[in-house]
Amino acid sequence: MAKFQLPLPIIPDELLQEIFLRSSAKAVGRCMCLNKFRYRRLRQQETCIHHMRRQKVLDQHVLFHVGYSLLLMGSDSLYIVNAASGEEVNVQHPFGVGIHGWFRIVGVSNGNICFKFSRERDDTRLLVWNPTTQCSREIFDPHRDHGRSFFPVYGFGHVPNSDSYTVIHMCKRDIADAYVFFSRYCSRRSTWFHCVDCLPGVEKIDPNSVFNNGQTYWITGTGDSYATPKSVLCYSVEDESFSEVSIPVGAIYTIHNLLMHKEKVALLAHTHNEFGYVAAIWHLNEDANGNRILEQYCRFASRSIRENPILFVDDNLLLLVNNSKERELLVNYRYRELVLTEYDIEHGTRNLLVRRAWRYPETPHSITVRSTLKYFAGMFPV
């Protein structure tokens, strides 16, 4: 006698869409492998954007690039750590640079990571990679066309309400030039657009950049060794125009970083005085006339901030502390460790998340944290 089989339930498309939006990027990626229909449906631009907006709130990870001295650039590593639990995710970058090569992170946006790398010294290239989908795209580096140039800076981010991204490159072809050479890459057209002379009067642009809502921000410097911050430089992808916001005298400290804090572009300035390490956060706001200004949000005793890479997750300050204290072990090689600590500004308390130690006898050099970025998984195409 034939067995009676109940028909499989039919799930409405609206309910399936809601399930996918609530699922992790890794789970959605597995569903995309079921068939071509699901692949096309889940790779739609609207689905990727809605999924990103939900995951951006729930998924809070830290991506950090760790290496040794400049003589050992080929031994650098990438790590992704859960900022809430301290759980570590292994990351195998999609290129091999060898002992003569190197790489650095240009930026992170919507789950995509942009690298600048070289396998043979000055043969530099750009690569955009999505760790979730394991897809990548190699892009020509315009810096190779200029030979010896000065103050090269980059920016990377997605255009608002779109799955296309922009890569920005600027440099001076001569240290005495009054203008900056500007280039912009559009992923939708796979083309570089160039502007020969722009930003008259800008002496130097700091490589630290922030991309937010289709706009890229840098800090410009002036004075001896360009150590004095002058302004926050902004480039709008939509308007294809630059603007500058002067840094107030009260915000000129010893060290400055640009970052995102409470969904706003913020300037973190910190210094050391007779009372210890002091830091202040300045938000980029608009006044009554619509002009952009920097306004102080808070000031606090930074304690262990010093010169460590910094970023914000919610209202807490996350620090990557490079502990360079040497310890002698039984086999007589140096001990190096990386500590990820959560520091609560309001209560002044710290919570240890990750302590990672390197014990390689063949590499006795101190470890260096080259970059620290907030990261969340996404399904955006490269």
C-alpha cells in the first residue's frame, strides 16, 4: 500500500522575505546557494539594503589588522572579534603577499573590505572583498601612475540607498604643489574619474578617513611637520564637491582621530597634561543657518587611551591596547600580547574581552595594531 504523504506547506513570499531579513548574513548566503531563483531574489539591491539596515544594529564586531615591524609586513594578520562576547572569527584574506609584500585596510562598508596590497614592493593594487560571500574584485591603483608622489590618502564607502561603492584617491605629485590630484572610482561603471587640480591651499591630508551617508571625511594638517590640525575636509559623492569645517582652537590637542559616534561624524582629540590623559569628543553638526560646525559633546579622563586606535560601539569606548611589556619565558623568547578592552566612559570601568598572545620565537618583534574598524557581515556585491 502506498504511503500517504502530506504536501509541503507553502510559505508566502512576504513571510519568507521577513525571515531572510531577520537571519544572519551567513544564513542568507547559504539560502542563496539553493537554486538560481533564490540567488536572484536575495541578491536584489533592495533586499541587500534592508538586510544591512537590520544587521547594522544587531551585529557588532571589530576588525583589526595586526602586524610586526615594517621589515615583516608579509606576516600581518586579520582578526574579527565580537564586541559583546569577545568571540573571535578567523579571517583568511583573499590574497597572498609573500615575504616581500604587504597590505593595509583602506576602509570597510556594508560588509565589504577594501585593501591596498602589493606582492612585490611598489607594485600596488586595490581589492574589494566580501568575507561572507567570498567574492572579490581587483581594482587598478591610480597611485602607480604618479611614480613618486606625496601624502597619498584613500577613502572607501557605499553610495546611500545603493549597492554601488566609491573608492577615492588623493595625492600631491610634488611636496610643494599648491593643488591635490584627485581620483574617484565608481563600481557601477568600473571606471576611474580624475580631477587634476583641486583643493588649493591644502598642505596635507591625514590618511585616517570616515565614510558616512555618501560623504568622506579627513583631517587636514598645517604647521611644522603638518602636526597642527586645521580643518575637517569633506567630499560629497553625490555633489562631487569638497567642503571644509575649521577645527576650533579648543579642539586642538596632541592627537586626533576621526570616527563615528552616536551615528555622527566625530573628532576625538586627546592629550596629556599635569592631570593625566584628557580626551574630548566633538560632533560635526549644523547651526541654525545650515553651516557645518564642530561642537563639543563631552570631555573625560581618557586613562588608557593614549595613542591606541579607537572606535565606538554604542556609548562605550573600545580600545585595542598594545601591551609591549617584555616577559621572559622558559625558552627565552619575548612575549607579546594584544588586549581588547571595553571601557565605559561614564562609569570609568573596563571589561576585558580578548587577550591574544603571540609566542613565535622566529619573530621576536613587538606587535603593532595597524588599523581598527567596526565591522558587520553583509551580502553586498563587490
